[in-house]
Amino acid sequence: MPMYLEWMGKNRAFVEKFIRYANTYAAVYKKEALYGTDIPISFEQVQVLEYLLENEQLNQNMSMIASRLGITPSNFTRIVNKLSGKNLLEKYYVEGNRKNIVIRVTDFGKEQYSSYSKWIYENSFSKLFVRMEKVPEEILWELAQGFEEALWLQEKSSTEGKLIPVGETKK
């Protein structure tokens, strides 16, 4: 007897398309390609560039940015090093604290992001944005909030438990 997904009700078709999109995106998220750029870049790397360009004036250190993006510090460092190696980012030390590293997008990085954003808009988002124009802004906001709330499982499982000082044993 087949298992039915009745609990999704009228939302089944939407959920199916959303899951397909999420799975496809996850499969290509770290793959580098020429997305309108002169050099191979991944969606993962583009997200870091986008965040930095939008928040450059904040002078946030790498740990703060990793946290805001939901990326582990070690993975974020790997991404930053890759972007720096491509001359898309520069690292700076904060005076008096060599551990507090601030990263900035280079002029070359800004050029590559500009090329990417034109390409991704024309090849992907322009059609989506036309459809979104038909939906009231309040509904789009509610849907976005729903996606945010759906992340609860990942957030809950990340740091549960009592903190024990390093060097002490659990009693």
C-alpha cells in the first residue's frame, strides 16, 4: 500500500517544487563555473561576496560574518582563502589585534560580482521576479518568514547542552 503525503494537503505541489529547487541548488552550491564571470566561482563564494558588499561599512571580523551567514568559522576561512587566492578579497588586520581580521572585496572582486549579478538575473531571477510582482509584498514576507522558521531543526541541533570550561571534566 503506497504511503500518502496527505499531511501536506494543498501545499504538496509547492513543497515538491521547493524541495527539487533546494536539492538542485545544494548539488551545485560549491561547484565553480563561469557564471558570467572571467574566473570560475561558486554560489557559496558569491554569497560571501554579496554579504561583504552589502555590509562593508560594518568592518565585521570573520567570525561575525561566518555567524551571520550560518557558516562554520573553519568553512568560512576556507571560502575566504579561496576568494583571496582569486584576488577577489583582501584581508586586513585591525590595529592592535592581529587576530581580528577584516575582509574587503577588491576592485576585481566587485567587477566579477557585477558580471555575475547581470548573468544570474538574466538567466534565472528575472523570470522569478516577474512572477513575484504578481504576489502582494506582505505574502512574500510571510513566505520568507516561513522559510526562516523552517530552519529551527538545524539551529536547535547546533549547540545544545551545558557548556563546560575547557580543561575541566564533565561531572
